[in-house]
Amino acid sequence: GAVVSQHPSRVICKSGTSVKIECRSLDFQATTMFWYRQFPKQSLMLMATSNEGSKATYEQGVEKDKFLINHASLTLSTLTVTSAHPEDSSFYICSARDGRDRAGDTQYFGPGTRLTVL
Amino acid sequence: DAKTTQPTSMDCAEGRAANLPCNHSTISGNEYVYWYRQIHSQGPQYIIHGLKNNETNEMASLIITEDRKSSTLILPHATLRDTAVYYCIVSPGTYKYIFGTGTRLKVLA
């Protein structure tokens, strides 16, 4: 149980285009999902917290107009990188909180999406 | 900033126990200790978590000191597939995770 999927696993796009990444909780409902970014040889950096049916909460320094997050259902959150530029190239990872846990509300992570902007 | 400190790297012989320490001296009473690992180019994999008591599952054991200021993740019989970056995180669970730099564990044949 507690499986999270992401689609696509990798994407290459031209500078100036927009890219949408999907994150799905496959066998549980996730009221909260999180989006992270990871640059090579670095740790995961939280970008935003996404709550179903409400606006996402962005971390300091993350442009909300550039990274659009939609959490329309209890099993799906999307991250859209708008007007992507080469510096947006990174590994994007989502996680979903499983509220069924007996304690601790563990987060489960997706496999990640490798974005390359040319 | 992350509330945990971990050694940058560790080596372990295959078949031996891998003991990964984590310091979290400022942990609050309602914060859990979570352990994840990340194999290259994959999303982090949940390993185990605990609040006060020691925990064990099919993957690992988690030993939390009585004052809760540190913990140790134990992989009882490390294999080459356990080579990964291991992250220790403290969080009240209903809150976001802040990742530190983790420990790069290398299991040697």
C-alpha cells in the first residue's frame, strides 16, 4: 500500500514552454501533497504544500506564478512549470501524506520527474 | 533549517549491520523521527518512524534514546542494494518535512 506515482518520469522541453507534472496517490486519499525540487548532489528542497480544495502554500523564494499547483481531488495534484527556462531544469518529486497511519501521518514519495529545459 | 545532523558518509561491509546515527537535540515532544532513503535518481523511500519507543519493521530497526535527542537506524544485514542516501527527519507529522543533507551509505562487497 501507500503508492504514489508521477507522470511523466522525464520530460525535455524548449525554453519558454510550460510543463505539467502529475502526482497521484494510488491506494489512499491524500488531503495534503507536497512538491520538492532536487538539484544534482543536493538534498530535497520543499517548494510548496498542496491541500485538496484550497490554494497551495509556497515556501519562501518559490514563485507561485511560475510554479502553479492544483490539488483538485484527494488523489491528484499537478505542478505546472510555466515559461520554463534552463535554470528550472531539476528533479521534481511529490509526496502525499497518508492520514490513515496509526500515528505520525507518514509521507510517501513519488518516483520523481526529471525536467530538462533546452 | 533542518533540525537533524547526520554524518556525511559511512561505509559498511555487506552482511554486517549498518548503524546510522542522527542527532536531533532540539526535538519537540510532539515530533516524530522519520527515516527515508534515496537511491540515485529515485524518490525517497519510507523506512520507519517512531515517537518515543524503539520500532522494528521488515526493513530496519529504529532506536531512540530516552531523552529523544538522538536516534540510530539499524539495517541488520546490509546488502549492496542498501547503498543510498539516508535521511533522518523530525516533524510533528501534520507538518512539512525539512530535509537535511543525509548520510551517504556505501555497502561494500
